[in-house]
Amino acid sequence: VTANDEKLGSISDVIVERDGSIVAVVIDVGGFLGLGAKPVAVSFDSLTATPTDNGEKVVVTLTKEELNAAPEFKSLEQARAETPSTGATTTN
């Protein structure tokens, strides 16, 4: 949620360094009933876990508009699959 308690989406993934420290989370924002949501990476430092009557909620320092305007997160595998190979070929 935002600081104004606007629901943004749900955390779908956590990005972890080799040493085990959390760097960022991926939040699925936008869409309707889980369809058409866009994954956006958000720095772990911009999140705050806040207790509620039902457990916990995660508050993001960004606004809904900022998250919707952020670029879509792509995993390394997705980025590699979308980038054409630039290797030169030679013929003998």
C-alpha cells in the first residue's frame, strides 16, 4: 500500500544478492483481479512493514502513479531472450 493506504498490488518476487541480502522486491501493479498486472522492481529500502489487526502490510514510499509509470521488471532470462545476439559469424 501507499503511505495514504492505497492498495498497489502484491509482492510477487524478492531479489536477493549472492550474500543473501534483499535488494528489492517485485510488485505486480495495475491490472484487474490479477490480470494485466505489470511487475515493477522496488528498492527494499523504500518499504516499511507495518503491523495491522490482521497481520502486517507493506508500505511503499512511492505513489501509485510513480509505480504505474515505472518500467516493467524483467528477469535476466527474459532480458537475454529479448536481446538479439550480436555475435559475429564468419564463413570459411
